[in-house]
Amino acid sequence: MRIRIPATSANLGPGFDSLGLAIALYNYVNIKPYTCQSISIKGEGSDKSRLKVNNIFVSIFREVYQELSEEKNNFRFEFENNIPFSRGLGSSSAVIVGAIASAYYMANVKISKEKILNRALVYENHPDNIAPAVYGGFTTSIVVDNLVKTLKKELPKSLKAVIVIPDRSMSTAHSRTQLPKSYYMSDVTFNSSRVGLMSAAFFNEDWEILKYASRDKLHENRRMKKMKELFGVRKMSLENGALMSTLSGSGSSFFSLAYEKDAKKLKDRLKKSFPNFRIEVFDFDNCGFEISQSCKTV
């Protein structure tokens, strides 16, 4: 089997731990029965030998597979990693979702995407990244009694994701420690009103209002202080065609939404001002993870 899992951008400004979308930047994993456990890695992580010994994808896969099949079969895992590690683009969610979906497929047990999403919540306790990794598109999610409730909106081809990927990472765990334990009511109201407006804007395809709906007062500026160049990235993006520009997850990547006609100009302008950062333009993914065998999508 072969599985493809998209990168994701979460929070999208005010939607802390609840909003996300899928980007057409993919990790691929080929899995087949083998005489012993075997792992090969191309792309991101290929220079990290520890990933062949302590691989989270393989650990989750084996845990779920053995639970389903009660067997300890060996497999060869061939990873083609394109999602950067620790850059706020959902690399860990891609691992979790991909491992669970693959285990069910290899155990020949049918499962819905909804159940895969809820199984993934065991490993990542907020749905902002795992929901778009499962469903694709723009997703708005809540957790009720340990179950994810999600609504999805597909994104049109006329929109592009302009991603700024800095040359250094930001730790999600560390960045959360920088956030206060209490907030002013006015800041909470500011964010909650914009989460509602942003969700409505995506579902109504009212892209022009996103510049206002994507503002945040709870987490972005506090996290961005660790890499102050990101303030410049946001300012330049909004002044050069971005419909919205937000920290991707906890960073360090920055996500901008732009019309196709503006995306290349924005990329070129950012590249000129931030030559040490990687700047890319991507389509959006509307499918979420996909499994195929013999070129047939499952």
C-alpha cells in the first residue's frame, strides 16, 4: 500500500486549537510485508539515524495493527518526507493520521475517516491539524466528550497558499509555556468574534474579509517574539496581496492566503526581503489522506 498525507496549517490566527486547513505538500509512505522490520527514509529526516530506531509512525502503526490483527507481522516502511519537521506545518499530525489509517488498511479492517480522526485524538489532543489531515480543505472543529465534531469546506483552485519556512524551528511545547494562564475578557471576545467571522467567510467564500477576521490577541505575537523577523513577514504579506497572513500552528512557518494572480508576486517580494527563508506557493488539498494500491485510490 501507499499512503499520501497532506501538510496542514493550524490556528489561522484566532482559531487557537480549532481551525486548520490542508496544503498540497505531502508525505508518502509505502508499506509492504517483509521478512523483518525495515525502514528507509528519503527527504526530511533522512539524515537522522535515530528515526530508523525510534520511529513514531512505526510505533503507532504496530500498536494499532497488533490490536486489530493480534499478529506481529513484519513490514518494510519506505518514507518520502516532504513536510518540514518542527515548522508548524503538521508533520506530527501527518505521522499520526498516516500511521492509524495504514494500520487499519494493512489489517484489512474497514474504518471511516471520522473514526480515524477520533483515534488520532488519542495521540494529539486538539483537532486543528489532525482534522484537515484527515478530511482536507478548511476545517473548523470542537471536541465533545472526547469526540471531534468537524465541518469542512473545500477550497477553490483560484486560491493559493504562500508559505514562508524559516531556517530554524520553534518548539510547540516550549511556545505553549510562553502563553499566559489567564486572559482579559476583551481579548477573548476579540478572538471569539473573529473565529465566527472567519468560519463564515470560508464557507461563504467571502475572501476579502479574511484580513480582518484573521487577527489574533491570544497567542501569535507572544510566539513571534522568539523570531522577530516574522512580524516583518506578516506586514509585507498583507501589504502585497495576501488576503490573510498568520503564524502556521506554533511556527516557525508563516501562512498566507492569496489569489492565484497575486501569489507569485507575493512570493518574489518575500524572497527578496527574506533571502534566508524558503518561500513556496502551494495549492490546497481538498481530500485529506489517501491510500492507494496498484494505482487504485481507496
